[in-house]
Amino acid sequence: MTKPMSSLKALTPKTIDQMAITEVIDRIESLNKGIAKFWSMSDGWAPVAAAGLLGKSRLDWQVSLSGSLRLWIREPANALSSAELILAWANLGSLIEGSIKTLLSVWYETYKADIDNLKKVKAFDHSKQAAHSPDGLGLEKLRVYCKTQGLLGANGDALVELVQQRRNAIHAFKDRPIGDGLEFQGAVRGYLALLRNVNARLPYPDDNYVPRER
């Protein structure tokens, strides 16, 4: 049986760039909601130390921060004031940091055994001979560690570095580049790709527990 070309095209999933920015944010919020629902109560599935880290983490804030991305969407995209744009980057930076911390907390046993790389990024306490907990690391150490392990891919590494640079303007008195609304929306799209990557690396008991975008 032959299907018309029009129906075949309808089956092709949209790329992130083809989605409306509001749909991108909806998908981010849905994924973070599913991640929070499972991993905030992962006792019995995650190792004890990892479950302890995840249980005390505010994964519900990841969901709230996802929804707050809508505050920074304008038509046209560049209609954000400088103050709004600085806060928008801070919002996105917090989400990225939280997603990376979630990934490393889930894989905490593997992470804390990676002593050589932890020492290289200064995430190892020599006096205690133990790894720094991922939930206490800043974005710079998280970024460098993930890059050494190839956890986020080239696009993910570039996104983290960009957002880190932009959000640092919130701490600055001197002039810093803050980009514009179009760049911010592009970074939000990049975050959905990064979040998909993170979610794909998280182990679930079976497919029924895997967070969905819709």
C-alpha cells in the first residue's frame, strides 16, 4: 500500500529549530517535570548515596525555572530590556547548572571514582581524600568536568560556555556583553537539546518511567 507524500511528511518530527519558542519551553518544562517526579524519590532504584543527593535537591525548582522562561519571550524577540535580558540569562544558567548536577548526582558513584579528572578540575578535597559533591560545584567546574568526559557534546559545551559568560553580567558593574533576545531564544532551543541528552543518559527501570516532552 502506498501512502501519499503529504502524509509521509506529516510523520516527520519537527526539529527544535522548526518549533515555536513557546513549544520549546513547553517541552523543557515537561521533561524537567518528569525528571523531578522520578529522581526526587528514587530510593530503591538509585544507589543510596545518589538517592540521598537527589532527595535533598530542589528538582521542583527546575520545573518552576522552566516555566519562568516564558517571562523572557517577546515579540519581536529583541524587545527585552537590558535588565530583563540579564535576568533571562540567569534563569537559563540556573537550569543548565541544575541539569548537569542532576546528571552527575544520578551517576554519583561513577563521578566520585573519577579521581584524576576531579583533581584536574579542582573538584577533589585533598585533605579528606574525597570528591566534592556535584551539588556544591559552580558552573565553571561543572562545565570543565563535563567537557573532559565528553558528556554534553561539542554543542552542549559551547552552549554552557555561552550562557555562563552571559549570565555573569548579573555580577558585574563594568560593561559585559549580554547578547540579545534572539541569541537568548537560540540558547533556550540549545537547552532543550542539552536536556534531551541529559535525560537520555539517565537510567530508568523501564520505558514507562522515562520523562516525555508531550
